[in-house]
Amino acid sequence: SILLITLLNDESKKRLRTSKINCVTFPLPAFMPEQQLLKPGEWSYCDYFWTDKKDSQGNGCITGFEVLLQKQLRGKQMQKEMAEFIRERIKIEEEYAKNLSKLSQIPLAGQEEGTLGEAWAQLKKSLADEAEVHLKFSSKLQSEVEKPLLTFRENFKKDMKRFDHHIADLRKQLVGRYAAVEKARKALADRQKELDLKTQQLEIKLSNKIEEDIKKARRKSTQAGDDLMRCVDLYNQSQSKWFEEMVTTSLELERLEVERVEMIRQHLCQYTTLRHETDMFNQSTMEPVDQLLQCVDPARDRELWVRENKTGEIRPVDIEI
Ligand SMILES: *[C@@H]1O[C@H](CO)[C@@H](O)[C@H](O)[C@H]1NC(C)=O
Ligand SMILES: *[C@@H]1O[C@H](CO)[C@@H](O)[C@H](O)[C@H]1NC(C)=O
Ligand SMILES: *[C@@H]1O[C@H](CO)[C@@H](O)[C@H](O)[C@H]1NC(C)=O
Ligand SMILES: *[C@@H]1O[C@H](CO)[C@@H](O)[C@H](O)[C@H]1NC(C)=O
């Protein structure tokens, strides 16, 4: 019974030094030396999501872990939307290439002649070359940017659901065990009250029957104490299991987020590289046009044209009588 009272005292002291939020036990700051962060200086997920918080709509609660999961799902959505954006960019390139290619086929001014005619023909051909450059850009965008963004982590939602269920199950177990502790605590208090009552009765009137009752009450009380101990032990185990899984899982989520950001950064860099390349190739389609334009020579064109289309070089002379 001394053990029992000690246990009760211990228990109630601990209860005073701790607070429960949704069945998770936290130290009251006044009674705890300051806790060290698990990963000081890193702003690690595993240090900042232990408490449940009010839902943004004000109804209900979400766990810290759910906040982390929402971040992951939003990240997945952003990755998907970036792929969609790149798809639109690809469409513009494809359409532009189609327009250029169509224009290069149009026979306008096809009969220009000489060096100017050659330069003009090259300019029209350059549109087809440019179209080729844009098509290549769009196809590389597709295979080297859009597709990787689209296919990165195809089963992600399923993986997140698995984490979600795993942690939620541990929390459910914790709630159950907390209820068991409360029940055992109440049972012990009742037994204790019964024992006190019998003891008072014995003080008023000595009786074998009451002495027997006291022995029985003491036994029951001890048993209730053992029960409470066992329930607390189970609760502690449950909380400590939840704690461990929270740490390992949130570290895993943290790793996944680092990996996602790195992956996206890499592919956006690939976008800028391809875009620069396109400028360079695009530029190079203009080089032959520029060369031919430098060779345009009105005098030479006149010569060529005259050679082929001249109608006679004998000049008229005055009438001779
Ligand atoms: C391509 O040409 C069509 C009309 O022929 C035009 O509506 C469209 O804006 C052009 N697209 C691009 C990307 O130049
Ligand atoms: C429960 O955990 C606390 C803190 O770790 C510990 O002091 C106590 O002995 C545990 N109780 C039982 C019954 O395991
Ligand atoms: C390619 O060059 C042409 C002019 O030579 C320019 O109008 C076009 O915007 C360029 N396209 C790209 C993708 O650089
Ligand atoms: C000029 O000469 C070329 C080559 O012989 C010919 O194709 C063209 O029809 C001629 N132009 C005229 C106006 O006769």
C-alpha cells in the first residue's frame, strides 16, 4: 500500500509536470530543462511538427505529420503543373516551326534572279532551317524536360498514403492506450476510496469481517495499481514507437523534398541550356543568308540579266540618203 501511494503520488506529480494534447504527452516548460533540438541549426522536419494544430477552416485538427504530407502532395502537384507549362511551351515551338516551314514553301518572289535571287532563295530556305531548329528544341524539351517532370515519382500519392496510414495507426493506438490509462487510474482511485472507507469503519468498530474486507480491498487496490502501471507502460511504449516512426518518417519526407527540389532545378537548368543552344543554332541559320547578301552585286546581276535577255546590241544610226 505504501508502494501504491508512492505510485499515485508519482503519477500525479508527473501529471502536473506534463500536458496532454490529443493524448500525446508533452512536458510543461516550467518543469523541464529546455529540450535540445534533434538536429540543431537544420530546421529539420523532425524537430518542428510534434503538435497537432487547428485546421485552417477552424473545424477539427490536423497533425503535424499531416502538415508535412500536405507539403509533399503540393510539391507533387507543382511538379505536375510545371510539366503542363512546359507542354504549352512545346506547343508554341511546334506551331512556330510549322508556320515558318509553311512560309518557306510559299513561292513569293521566286523569280528573282542573279545574286539577289540567290540571297532571297537562301533567306527563304533559312526559314525551313529555323523551323528545324525549333522542332529540335521542342522535341528535346519534351524528352529532356517535360517527360522527366511528368514521370518523376509516379506512385508518389500511394507512397504518401502509406506513410499517412502508418502514422495515423500509431496515433490511434496511442489514443486507445491513453483511454486505458485513464480508466485504470479511475479504477485505482475507486479501490483506494473503498480501502479508506473500510479502514475508517475498522477504527469505529473492530470486527473480523471488516478486517477480512480490508485485506480484500487492499488486494484489489494493489491489483488496480498493477493494472495502472501496466497501462502506463503500454502507453509509454506506444508513444515511444510513434515518436521513433515520426522521426524516421519525417526525415524520409525531408530527404524526398530535397530530392524533388534538386530534380526540378536540374531540369529547369536543362531548359535554359536548350534555349541558349536554340539561339545559337538559330543564329547559324542566318549565316549563309548574310554571306549571300554580302555577295549581292547590282552590276553583276545586271550583267547576267543583260546577257540572257538582251534583245540586240546594234544601235540605230541616222538615216543616210
Ligand atoms: C501560326 O500561324 C497562325 C495563322 O496561320 C497564327 O494564328 C498563329 O498565331 C501562328 N503561331 C505562331 C506561334 O506564330
Ligand atoms: C513511462 O515513461 C516514463 C518516462 O519515460 C518513465 O519514467 C516511467 O517509468 C514509464 N512508466 C512505465 C510504467 O513504464
Ligand atoms: C530565331 O531568330 C529569329 C531571327 O533570326 C528570331 O526572330 C527568333 O525569335 C529566334 N528564335 C529563337 C527561339 O531564338
Ligand atoms: C530572261 O532570260 C531567262 C533565261 O533565258 C528566261 O528564263 C526569261 O524568261 C527571260 N526573261 C524575259 C522577260 O524574256
